[in-house]
Amino acid sequence: MVHGKTTTIKLILGLQSITSGKVTINGYDIEKEFTHAIKKVGAIVENPDMYMYLSGYQNLKLVANLYKGITTERIDKVVKLVKLENRIHDKVSKYSLGMRQRLGIAQAILHEPNLLILDEPTNGLDPEGIKEMRELLVDLATKEKMAILISSHNLAELDNFCTKVCIIKNGEVIETSEISEIKKETSQDLQLFEVDDVNRVKNIIRDMIVIDNHRFKINVSKEEVPEMIEKLVENKIKIYEVKQEEKTLEEAFFEKTGGNVIE
């Protein structure tokens, strides 16, 4: 049994004692072979630690000294990855929250981990900071071939770039699956239509759910859609768009958990 998101991360990283079960990273048991298990892991738990009166580069040099063989070239590469080239020699106290978060990630990936663990990486960021963070994490996953485990309560944000999800309810894992699979499981055959005038459609199609003057949705299978389109065209209804409505991750989450508070 686990508790909340941060507790789970601490258990994975060996920062909290495991009372039952075990954690294996890259084939190594975190309790029995801690050094080997943690060797290729980077992490930020809660807020990244850094010296505010030093520059971003000086902070990275200090972290680099904790590992063997981190070259100046590697530091420069990481600075480019997190897009801090123009500000890396400024004091961290002058950084925005988003820049500090990216510097924190730079510190966490200096030793070229194959697993990066982040606790609420977009917390407190403005829309621009969230976008930059999302782009950075996608780059790390694709270009650096890094697995990224993100703990977050912001499901709309995770929906944008994550591929798999693990849902915790009342301290227990209730679902671990591809995001696309969870959405598919909880989705109905809802088709969304955009037309010139919904009021005229009411006389032609029954059981539809009206959204506004131009949009309605109806619970029919994909196979029934051509027949509906034909019927609307025959009645001179202009159709602008037809698409299957997919549940958001948030909607799928609440369906899976019965509306419990997100953990």
C-alpha cells in the first residue's frame, strides 16, 4: 500500500522506509542495492535546492562535483537542453520560477540518468512556464531517451504530453494503463456535430444533446454516422464538422474513482 504522490516518490527513491512490497530500478532493488539502483536516476522532490546568490552555472558546477567525470561539455549541453544559455551566468535570485524549475531539471540530468522523477513540475508556473516545461520534458523523453515519472494533480496538463498514467485512490493504486486505453474504456459512442442551425435538426433527429445553437452530440456508433449525415444533407442542413467525442483524462479519472479527490 502507498499513500500520496510525494510519499510514493520518496519510497521509489529510497528516502522513506518501505514497509511492504519492493522497488526495482534498472533491475536493482532500491533497499538491497541502493547505489546501483539510484545510479541512473535523476529527481526533484518538492522544490529544487539551489544557492540563490550564485549563478545558474555555479550551481551546476557544484552539483557536477558530486559525480565522477562530468565534463564542461556535458554542463554546456544540459544548459542548452533546458534553454538557459542566455541567463546561465545570472544569479539564481534573478530567475523566474519557471527558470529555477528548468535549472533544477538541469541539475537532475547532469549525470545522464535514464529515469527522471519529478514532483509537481508545473506547480505555480504561469501558462508560458508550463508550455516551456512541457516542451522540455517531451525533448528529454524523445531526444535523450529518458523515462520520466511525473507526480501531479493537474490532469489537464498531463493529458497534453504523458503516455501512461497510474491513479492512486485512498492510498492504493487502482489503475495503471496507457492514457489512451483509459479514455477508450470510459468513453461512450458520443458523436459531436457542428451545423448551421441546431433548431432545425431537432425535427429530424431525436435523443440529441444540444450544446449551443450550432453544436449537438448524440450517442450513436461510428457506423451510424453516414446515415445521419445523409439525413441532414437531405434536409438542407449545413454540416461543418463531425467527430467522435473523446473523454479528457480528468473525466476518465473521475469515472474511475467515482469522483474522489485527486491524490
